[in-house]
Amino acid sequence: MIIGGKETVLVQGITGKQGTFWSERMRDYGSRIIGGVNPRRAGERHLDLPVWASAQDAAKDQKIDAAVMFVPPFGVKEAALDIIAAGVRKIVCLTEHVPVQDTMYFLAAARERGAQVIGPNTAGLVTTGVSFVGFMPAFNQRVFQKGDIGVISRSGSLGTLLCLNLVQAGLGISSFVGIGGDPIIGTTTRDALMALDKDPATKAIALVGEIGGAMEEAAAEYAASMKKPVAAFIAGAASPPGKKMGHAGAIVMGDRGSYAGKKAALEEAGVTVCATPNEVPGVLKARLKR
Amino acid sequence: MNFTEHAGKAALRAAGIPTPEGIVARTPEDVADAARRIGKCVIKAQVLTGKRGKAGGIKLATTPEEAANHARAILGMTIGEHKVDHVLVDPQVNIAREMYAAVLNDPETQGPLLLFSPEGGMDIEEIAAEHPHALLRLPISIIKGLDEEALAAAVRRYDPPAAGAITDILVKLYEAYRASDAELVEINPLVQMRDGHFIALDCKLTVDDSALTRQEALAHSGTPDKTTDLEARAKALHLKYIELDGEVGVLANGAGLTMTTMDAIRHFGGQPANFMEIGGDSYTKAVPALEIVLANPNVKALLVNFCGAFARTDVMAEGVINAWLHLKPKIPIVFTIHGTGEDEAIAMVRERLGIEPHDLMDDAVKAAVAAAKGARA
């Protein structure tokens, strides 16, 4: 789920306000935006790029490596199924508030076709100085400088803060992987950790998690086998626990999901867990020296 | 959104699962009337929490007078912070066996998961932990739907004679889950009566908040979360606000950054007064957001932490500054601003408020915590 400079990118919802704004920024940054989809404006040009009726139509004219969705919540399932049917292998879903059963449906379809979904509810992907898809401020040089730290974050705002802290401390970012804040997402913390572990441009990893779910616990299992240093920050230590109804949640989740449980699992695996995001750069610097 | 028992049972009945035909009542008189029509009955507090029976919120009655007496005790009772303002009067059922059934969103398999146990009742978590084989866990392909043959075969291992009837209930339970965009629908207990028929004696239903606008009919029967006046005001404006006990007011964008700001306040010796998030599509709502945060009299200092990706910090900062100059609060305000639009935002804070935003979040948090303590002394 690292975005490369050669990959062609299709924008679902390119003609909307946000689609337009961010498509221009992605293209200016160097991302290979090849056009977009809007069924009502098929055949027109927008931002001097072609507009198709569907991703499947676009795929007849162009090779599409990745697609990014600026699509409202109830339209996401259909748009995603179109992208998957077009044979696109990398799908970035930015939309917040997608009904979870819709998400589960198109994630299952993506698995059948071997497509990788990032999100929903992600801020996107950045490979510093090369390409970005989504709405991260990749072009802001106080937030993104080229370097060798890989960053994984469920949250866009918190991920931005972490990148900024790394740059303030004189470090830089190889790739940013926004995995998304929804309870069910296509690329998990563990998936992202594996990808950055295998990425030759990444020497160390900053991992930003949140309370709830069991993704940090699953990532910890993988981290135990890693040689690259990992520093983590888990948001939510001071947040009141969410209300849970019924017994089924407890049966399925057991004691996973709490701040204490995640911290213990990560530390057990050799990950340094920081009390605030500002502490992450110092920890990584020290661990890289060792 | 969570649904109390009677609203959940209505969703089960819509899918064809039998439940007792009960009556909802809000006064002892109405409970007595219901008991007169029903006969031997059970009076059940309708609150969004478990352990109602242990708290005395579920009582059997044989006469209308007895029913009214129980209702007088139950109505107005508080169970796990929830005040009881209505009860369900259900006919009593002859219970031969209690079982357990649920369908929920499973993050692990990223699809629906069906749970069934021939042993139901209150201790299902312990049963599941201590006797994992007593619990059927069946992941379902949301594309292909429930594989009824595989389900029937699995259920036969637990209860050969009743497998057909149980499978039928579970198929309908999955339909109810799909039709209502549920995160969870749970029947505990699923009762086999002495005549052999099955009936859902209780129901817990949670519907995905993201789907509520396409579940209009259902949404009306759900129970809104208990909120304070300020939380209700924020909700009406589609702002995510949670009132807390501390003294440092928080205004940030994005759920992750807002939670982190609260964590950092606590880490540096303060306590957050609230969660208030104006990220994403809400980034233009800084003015009403600030008004709500400041309306909490416990707030002794305000910490503004913006880190803009999608949300533009200049738009958010302008809103905060306008509201601040309009409301003229007598408390200190501390800023830390980064990301999209930061140069304009920082310049505006300097020029119009004469305040220098902190470059590091930790420094801003320390300053806000100290300011809140100073104001309190």
C-alpha cells in the first residue's frame, strides 16, 4: 500500500469541489492522475483530464493502477464495486461514515479480485517527494520532508501532527500510510507495518494507533519479529470507554481494545510506546543510533 | 444507535421471529391494564443496560394489582445510570430450554459473524470462555449470504431434534441484521417452550449510526444516547462533543487529534473538560463549537489544537477568533496550529488576539494546564 511515482491514478468524483481541489494538488505534486469518473459528465474534460462514466469504461482506454474516491457515503459501495470490476488493484477510500455493512461487502469483493483497499475513512497515502493520493498536506514542507521514517496512522489529523513532529526534530518521512479510522478497514495496522518493514526506503517506523478494536494487538504480533525500530503512540488513554451492548462484543473481543492492553502488547513486542506524539521523534533517533 | 428490548423485538418480528406479544407502559395504571389483557405477565424495565434482573428491574406478576405494585417500584428506578421511564409488559412463557443467538460485525473476518449456543442465559460470556466448543461461530460471506445447508449441519451437532427450527430462526436473525444495518442483533435467551416452539424472550439491537439516514423508520424507535444539555446542543449541529469533569477546554480537529489532546492534558497533570472535534466536514463550525465549549462553567482555560490536512486551519482559526472576540471570555486561551493554512492562521491569531501560538503541542498543553491551575487558585 505504498504509492509509487509510476502508478496511474483514477479519481472517482473528480468534478466535485473536494475532488477538484485535491486532484489539482495531487497532480502538481507529481501523482499520475489520468482522469476521473462522473456518470453525468462522461465525455467532458475536467482539469484538462478525461471524465468517464465508470471506472470500467476508463479501464478500456487506460491502464489504471490505483483509484481514489471522493464519493458520498451511500455511493461508496457502488463506486468501489465499479473500481474492483475494472481490475484496479489499489483503492483508496477517503469517505467517512460509510455504512459498515457496505464496507464489508466491497472489501469481500476486493478480496475475491485480489485488490487492496485502503480505508474507508483514511486521509490517504504519501510517498514523500514522489506521489500522494488522498488529502494529506504532502506539499507542505513543514509537514513532509524526505527521510527514512515510515508513518502509519488511523487518523489524518494526528498523522499530520506526527509527520510535523518528525520534521521539526530534523527527521523525514519515507512513506505515510493512512489506514483509516473506521472499525472495519481494508488495510490493517499489521498490513501497513509489514509493507513498511519490507520497504527499503524505510529505516524505522512511527505507528499511530487508537483505543478500540484489536489491530494494534495484531500488529504487535508481527512487530515482535522485526529488526527495524518501531515507536508508537496510542490515542485515547484519557477517553471514556465506549458503551457496548450485549454479550456478543465481549465474546468476540475478549479483553482486547483497551489502552493498557495495547500498550502492554506493543511493549512486549519491543515497540516503544510514547506518552505524547512529540516524544516519538526522540525515541526513534535514539533507537536508530543503537 | 442502541434499541431497547421492545424496539429490538419489533425488528425481530418484522423478520418473522416469534416474540411475546407485549405492551409498553409508562404508568402503574397502564401496567395494570396491560396485565388485565395479558394475564400472568412479566414487567421488564426498558433501559439500555444489562443486568436488569439482578437490579430488580424484571418482576413476575399474576394479578393486575401485583403488576401495578411492581411497576411502582421499577418506574423511576435507576439501573446502571439509566433511569427507567417505561416498562414492557410481556406474557409469561413456559421455558423448557434457554439458548443464545447473535449476528454481529466481526472486525477479524471483516464480515458478519453468527454466534449460537444451546446454552443461553446471563453467563454466556463465561460459557464461551470456558467451553469454546459450546459456542458455534460461523463467519458469513456477505456477498453470497448465509449458507443454510452449512448452518443446518453445524446446528445439528448441537441439537439434532430441533436443528430445523433453530436454523430457521438463525436465518431470519441474519435477515433482520441485514435489513436493519445492524452492528449487532442478539437474542438472549432464545427460548424453546414446553410445546417445543421457539420464541425470542429478549433482544439487543445496535444499528450502525452511519446507516441511520437510510433506516428512517427504525431510527425513530431507537433510544438516543443520554446527553447533557450542551451535548444535545452540539448533536443538533452535528458536532461531536462529550462533556467531561476537567478544567481545560479542548477544541481540536479530527477525532484522533482531539483524543490525543485530551491524553496530553492528563499526561501533563491537568484534566480535559470536554471532547470537541470540528474536523472533516465540520471544520467551518468553529463558532458554535467554541460557544458550546465555553458554556461549560468548569472550563478555566481553553486549548486550541489544529492540525489541518483536509480541514483548513485558517478557516477554523478565523471562526475561533471571531467567536472569541464576540464572547469576550475571561479565561486564558492557548493555541498550537499546524498543517493546511497554518501561515495565515498563525498570523491571524497574532494580529487579532496578540497571542503567540506554540510550535510544539506538548508546550501548548503544559501552558494550558498551568493557565487553568492559575485561574483556579
